[in-house]
Amino acid sequence: MEIERLRTLLESVAQGALSVDDALTALRDLPYQNLEFARLDHHRALRKGFPEVVFCQGKTPEQVAAILSRLAQRGRVLATRASEAHYKAVQAVLPEAIYHAHARAITVGDAPVAPEQPYGVVVAAGTADIPVAEEAALTAQMMGVRVHTLYDVGVAGLHRLLEHLPLLHGAQAIAVVAGMEGALPSVVGGLVRCPVIAVPTSVGYGAHFGGLAPLLTMLNACAPGVCVVNIDNGFGAGYCLGLIVGQTRLEQS
């Protein structure tokens, strides 16, 4: 249950518009709801400021549909690594659900309206890295953060990146997604003063080892201020981006 929804519920009780018994019914499944195959953490939004996110890979379409239908009763929903089959099952019970094909994600409910400032940036080294970058961008947007994207600006042609320095310099945090040798986060980290979240992808040839090579490159970044998430973890990068930019907004308000 999201904070604003809970606040409205409590205010309704205080104003006499909702009975205590009805409020207890609404709160019955806090802190979690047991579906046998899943225990839905409805309390997470109160603890973390953002609802539980569903990782669809490995779950059946029917399981994902059942989980999302329950979560959607409490507020906005984000489900990652979702296939078309997952989406079709969800759409059957939640017609308003949206499938973001590039990000391989499902959302239910609108993202909060984000102010122009502060903002984050998601950078992708190559076109093949865009799915992971889109997952990062969508995650941060669902957290209420303004996100600018900058794609296909890898180290094979740095002039493509350098013309966007004003955008990068104005960011509160930048997620940099790269496969192959994974050098781009170090480059960006050496140009900006904000935190850089490095995301290695599984895009590359044999000695790339499915993302291990760029992961090690990023862990050995010479530029300070670069932190690293796991291979293909666009969600983790987007969540960190959302936290950093969101905290900046709170400090400025």
C-alpha cells in the first residue's frame, strides 16, 4: 500500500467517512498477502517508498497475472523481464496494463509527474544495449524521476557523447549501460561530478564471457564516483538512479 493511499484511508477514518471495520478490512493483508506460490509484500511501499517490483522471468504467465492483479489493487505496478506471454495473461485481468517491449516490462498505473529538475540520465553505449537501458529508464520514471536518455554514444565514437556534455553536467546521477569492453562508464565518470551507475551487459563476442569482461572493467574503473550493478541489471541501476535523484529533490524542496 502506497503512502498516499494509506494517508487517505486514515484521514477517512478520522473524518468519520470510513468505519474502523472497513479500514481493518483494507489493512488486513498488511504486511503481506499469501498466495501460496508467492507472498506479496504490500508493506514495502511504506518501508522503501516504492511498491514491490515483480521479476517475471521464471514465473508462469498465470502466476504473474495473479500477482499483478493483487498488487494493482494497492497502487502502481512495475514488472520486469516480462515476455509477451506474461503480458497477454496480465492484460486479460488488467486491461489497463501497458507492455513496454524494449524494456521488457509491464506497468499498471501512471508514473508520478516528474519535475524538470532535478533529473537523471541513462546512457547506452550501443543500440544492442538499449533493452537494459530502457529497463533502467522506466524504473526511475515509475519512481517519479525525470529521465533523459542518450543512446549509441560508445567509445568507438566519443564525439557522439561529447556534444551532450551540458546534459550530462546538469544530471544528479547517470546510469551508463555498456557491453563489449565496458569502458564507457569510466569515460563518463571522468567528465562529470555526479554519481555514475555502471551497468555491464551480456552483449559481446566470445571473450566477453556474457558480460563478465565489462563487469570486471567497470569494477576496476579509474574514474572516482563509479559504482557497479550486476550484469544486465537495468532495474537495479534505475532504482539507484531514482533514489539519488529523488533524495536530491527532497533536499532542494
